[in-house]
Amino acid sequence: MASPVEQRNWEIFYLRFSYSEPVVWHSLLSIASLMEGYTLRAHPKAAVAHQLALWHYNKAVGFLIPQKSAEMVKIEVLLSCCYLFYALETNLQNTDEAFNHLYGGYQIIRVWRANHKNPISLVETVFCPLFYTQTFSWLSNWFTYFKELRVKVDMNDLHPLPRGGFTGLSDASVELFQITCYGLGCARSFETYKVTHDIQEDDEAARLQREYFRSRLEHWLEAFERLYPQGCPDTAKALEIKYLKLIRRIVYLCLPGRFNVVGIHYDAYANGFASIVDEMTFIYDTAAKEFEKYQKTNSTSYYFRENIFLHVYMISIKCRNPSVRRKALSLLEKVASPQSIWNNLLSIAMIERLIQVEEEGLEGVVDATGSTVPSEWARIHDITRVPEDVPHPDGFLFRMRQKINGEWCIRDERISLNVVQGTTVTNNDKR
């Protein structure tokens, strides 16, 4: 449960509170027991761990209830419990209760801020407004969208979504997420549909869905550009406009491909992802300079940091083009912040390890343009480089699989990466 949370916030706040606040202590024990139950899985002790988690959860609630009537309520304890209870309910798959805890925490902050115009402590000044205000508002927005994804959709039902009737950024964002959520629901239905109907090639239903969502996203963009034909003089708002268009591009690239029988090939959109990462970098750099200029650390900068990290993280693990992936990784290292709700360092370390595993055996090989191998054809065809003590004049020796007459064979091929065509020597053996 600690993994999504930035390690610094976890260590400074939750673990310290657990020593002095029984409600936080029992909440953490409940989380630990729940995780132990998931680890044990089919083991008989898993049920015991689950029951223990619920017992500590009820114990924590019991400690918290008397504090509601007390004069001096510790705001940091209440908010910590809201977040921990949200985490517990999420893992118990009680999404409505989890959302209620987030919403309740946000309302507590609103009341607290109205009554504390002049904070007198470091906790009141830094911890509550900065971390929890941004965390609860950001998670509440995303949780709303994720709740919509739970709705089952018939893939043959072309739902009449609203067509560009928004009047501002907020309405435009909501409509874009409605299109995305509905599209993902249809995509899940299509996964079942193609299995139950044993579809081996593209059919009319899938084609209609692709055309429908492309059309909806194009209509959304037309309406959005009519709303902001000349951009916006305010830098923060201009960046939000640019960012929302980028999100639409990501959806336009990925969503229609979910209706292909063989699935979506993210690597086929390497050029599109590369330009998206470049523009995300521009947005983040511009926002950082702007907020540093005015010495601001507000919800807008937090909004860019958290959302950019999520989308660039998706690109870095899905699109396995070496240059695009390294661009995305560089941006993630810049965006990572100790005030994030995610453990950014862990995510970056995972991507670095992913690159290392997928490019194992091909380190240090570059093509004529200086780009790092493996190229797309190398990765797709499961090609590995054979180490050699002495360089060969005809190029590097690669080993790959090939299906000949219905049987898999090993083929060795020399390829010169400095010319378009290399000298080829093949040696076929049945695997």
C-alpha cells in the first residue's frame, strides 16, 4: 500500500503519526494485514489476515469517532485517516466508500481553511494545504473518471455522446474523458466479443467503432479550437489548452487501435509519441519557469506535474522505441518531485530496469544515424546479437527465429548497420 505514495511523505507523516496516534497505528496495521492476506492468497491463513485487517480497521474508526466532538481536532490526523481509509477501501474493492473518504477529506480541508486564515504552525502551513489539498482534489477527479470505467458498455451501441457543447476548459476536459471512458468500455466489450465469435480478421463492428471514435475526437477538437481560436494570453491557461490537446492526441493514437483483432501496436506510433514527449517537455519547462518567476507553488503546477508524469510514464512502458523511451525517461526524471503522491523514484527505476531487460545483448550497437539498437524490426522478430571477439568486415552477427514449412528454425544473419543493405549469411537449423 505504501508503493503509490512518495516515500518521503510516507516516512515523515504516516510512520511518525503511528507512534503518537492510535487511529493511525491501527490503520497501518490494517493495511499491513490486508497486504499479508493478498500475499498468502490460497493459504488458509489468508482468511485470518483478512479478518485481522477488518478488526484493525474497525478499531481505527472507533478511536476516530470520539474526536469528532472534541474541541481541538488534529487536522493532520483526520486527513491522514481519510487517505488511509481510502487506500483500504480501494483494496477491498469498495469504490464508492473509497471515493467518499476522499471527498470527505477535501471537505474537511475547505472548512479548515475557512477558519484558519493565519496558520501558526509548520504543519498547518505546509502539510495540510500543500500535500493533502492537492492530493485529495487530484485523486477525486481521477477517481470519478475511473468509476465511469466500471460501467459495462455494449460495443455495438454507438452511444450519442454530447458534441462540443462545452463553454470552458473544465467542460472540454469532462467531455474528452467521457469519450475516453466510453471508448475503453467498448474496447473491453470488444475483447470478449472477438473471443466468443472467434474473429480472426477485421469485421464490420470493429471498423464502425474505430470510425466512430475517430469522428468523435475530431468533432471535439473542432469545437475546442472554436472555443480558443487565438489561444490565451494567460500563460497557465495557454499551457492547459496545449496540454488538453496533447491528451486528445494520445487518445486518438491509442483508442481506435484497441478495436484491432490483433490488438494495438504502440510501437507503430513511435513518431507520434516522440512529438508528444517533446511537447510535454516544453509544457513542463515553460510552467516551471513561469511559476518560479512569480514564486508560486500552486495547484496548477501540481496539476501539470502529476498528469504529465502519468501520461509520459505510459508512453515509456508501452512504446519500446529506444529513442522515444529515453526521451520519456529524461522528462520523468525532471518531473519527479518529493511532493508527489506517487513514488516517482520507484517508477523511474522500474523503467530503467525494463529498458535493460528488453535491450539485453544489444548494448552499445548503433546504426548509421547514431540511434541505439534494437530497432523496431529487431525487437519484433526477437533478434539477438551474437557476441564476437573479432569484428567482422560484413557487420554484426544476429540470430533470429523464422518459421519455415510450419517449423521454427534458427537463422543467423550478418547485418551491416552502416549501409542500407548488408551482406547476409544464413544457417538454418530446426529448433
